[in-house]
Amino acid sequence: MWYHLLVERTQISLSTEQARRLRRTARRRGTSMAALIRDAVDRTYGADDEMHAAWDRALLSVGGFHSDASDVSENHDAYLADAFAE
């Protein structure tokens, strides 16, 4: 998402097909082509590299843990409460 207060005007050249796809997507999403480009730049080149690294680490941990309990997905709140009880 784009939260910057200041923008720098720039000019880019797109192929006819790229411009057509951007216009169509912007219209469908109710936003501007410029907002789509800013979002793509942030996602591709990192608006916050540390946040992306944290997500990468979190995703690497998926499936890396095992429990003998078969009802964790249903009773996760109770398990968390037990784990953090003093």
C-alpha cells in the first residue's frame, strides 16, 4: 500500500500491451495506473526489506512443528492460554 506523503513525478515508457493491462486493472480495482505502479515497485523492490525478511522466516517455519494433540486447530486458544499461564 502507498502511504508516502511526498511523490516524485517521473515518466516511464510502457508497451501498448502493458499500458492496456494497467488501465484495465486500474479501472477494475478503482485506482490509478500510478498507484498500481507504485505498489508494484514496493512489492518488487521492497518497501520494507525487514518486513519481507520476517515474512520469509515465518513462512519457512510453516509445517516445521509437530504436536501429538489432534485438536490443536479447534482448541488453539486453550492451548495458548495453557502455554502462557503463569
